[in-house]
Amino acid sequence: MSNSNPNDAELEQQRAESATAALKSQTENNHTEESEAAADRIADNLEDAKKDK
């Protein structure tokens, strides 16, 4: 089944690129949130360690 309308192929390419960009953005946001949460836990652990001394 060939695609007779080149505009359809172009539209599909744009959709694929848009979906890829959205997933990349979502992944980067998740990574940032996880990194910030890890930094918060490290800071809490450091404070706890100082209190124990």
C-alpha cells in the first residue's frame, strides 16, 4: 500500500517528530525531579549526621 499523497507522509513525519520531542521533554523533566529529590535526601542525611555528632 503506497502513500499517494506526499502531504500525508509529511504530516506523519511532523507528528513523529512532535511525539519524540514530547517524550524527550517528559524524560528530561522526570530526570530533573529525581535529581532534585535525591539532592534533598542527601541534604537531609547530612543534617541528620551532623545532629548525631
